[in-house]
Amino acid sequence: MTTLSTPPPGSTNRTSDTAAKEPSTRRSRRGARSASARLGRRRGNTGFVLACLLPALVLFAVFMVYPTMNVFRTSLYTWGGFSPDKDFVGLDNFRQLLDDDQFVRAFQNTVALMVVVTVVTMGMGLFLAAIMTRQRLRGRNLYRFVLYIPNVLSVVVIAAIFSAVYDQDNGLLNGTLRLLSLDGLQQVWLGNQDIVLYSVAIAMVWQSLGYYMVLYMAGMASIPEELYEASALDGASATRQFFSITLPLIWQSLRTTLTFFVMSAVNLSFVLVRAMTGGGPDGSSDVLLNYMYRQAYTNSSYGYGMAIGVVIFAFSFLVSLLVNRATKREPLQF
């Protein structure tokens, strides 16, 4: 006779509970393994990104961060640039700048060129871009190409071109005035203290205009035509459309290019002044970078020149910050 054993009370429930818990346990283990795999892949991606960025970071530190810090450090010394002897003078170089009339004049010329060239270049660039984009001009691709050519040329080449144009005897400008019987308007364009800065400004505008015109044309071309059609039905003129539609919708592009141009104008003015006038006559066209170069590498006042470099760095940073703050607004989308 066979005896059937009866399971103790509650054993069936425990077995079923254990069986029910096993799938959830396996799911939790698979979830933990997948989370661990994702974490490992993320760490692997982070390592790969850092490995790719490391060469650029090293180059940036070696060629940008260290030289910049060295400029700040050298500005605190009196040093000729070649001898091993350096005399620590603290902020004396910066105090000397305040009494340096040539430095003050170079600073004024830099600010004047920056303001005049920025306003003219940005204004003409927007105007020409609007015409090229909104008006159906015959041969506008040719105009765009001709206006963009100066940006392709080297700045030194542009300086040589304008030096030939401004030549007193055989220059294109004075020759044209003689041809038109306007001899009284002939000038020594690069030798007259009253007009030499404007002569350099014209060369800077000519070099930069085409590049910014093309940038603004790209921004204007992305604006939907329906906005202009709707405004035209409401009776808006071309001028009204420009200030109410075009300008607000390309504002971010304008803001970026404005900051970029303000900083690049400092370098551009140095190259043109160095190649065209050397800062003359009598310092009337001198700019900060040219004066710094002359002090550091011509007058063997390297520490004093680096103090001027620190002022240029701080001035450029401050102007960029002010331009960003002054032009900040909510971006418009279409």
C-alpha cells in the first residue's frame, strides 16, 4: 500500500512565489548588466573624445596659453629682449604708459579706425547684401565675385595696391584728379597727417567688405519669401521690410560677425599700417600693435612692449564683452 505524503501547509504558495520571483530576478540582472554595458560604452566614448581632444588641447596650451601668460609675466620686468638680465619693476611699465604721448595717440588711432571701419563695413555689407538678395540685378554673381576678391588677396598685397593708388606723382587717385582738371584736390595721401588715417581706413574697408557681404547674403537667403510677400500685401516698403524682417532675422549672424570684426580690425590695422606708412608721418597713423612692435623689437624695450600687449589684450576683451552685451536679444525664428 502506497502512502501519499501531503505537503505541509503553505509550501505550494512558497513554491509559486519563488517561481514568480525568478523572471523578475533575471530581468533585474539583465537590466543591471545592460546598465553596466551602457556605462562602459559611455566611459569608452569619453576616453575616445578626450584622446581626440588631447592634441588640440596640448597645442592650444603650448602656443596660446603659455605665450599669453608669458606676456603678462614679462610686462612686469625691464628687459631688452636679448640679455639674460631682467629687472623686476612691477607696474612701473603700466604707469609709464599713462605719460607716453605716443602710446595715447596710437590708442586713439586704434579706436578711431575700429569705430569708423566697423560702422562703414557693417553698414555697406548689409546694404549690398540686401540689394544682391532682394533685387533682381543682372550680373549679380559677377558683382559678388568682384567684391569678394580683396578678401582672397594677402593683406600685404592690398597694402602694395593702395600704396600705388595713393602715390603722389604716378598714383591712380591723383592721376584721375589731374585728368578731371581737379588739380586742387590732389593730396599726399599717405604723407598728410590730417588724412592718412582715413586713407588706411579705406584700404581696410575694401579688404573686408566682400567677406561680410557674402556672410549676410547667406543669412538673408534663408529667410522665407512668404514673409516678404505677406508684408508687401500689407503695404510695407523695401526699407520697412529690411528693418522689420531682414535685420531681426539675421541679428544673430550680425552679432557674431560684429564681435569677430572688432577683434580682427586690431590685427588688420597693424598689417596695413606697417606695410603702408610704418606709423608715419610723425606717428599720425600709428596703432597699438605697431607701437608695441616698435618698442619691443626696434627699441629693445621688450618689457615695455609686453605691457602694451597686455593693454591690447584687455582692451580687445573688454570691447568684445561690451559688444556682446549691447547686442544681446532674444533670437527670432521663422
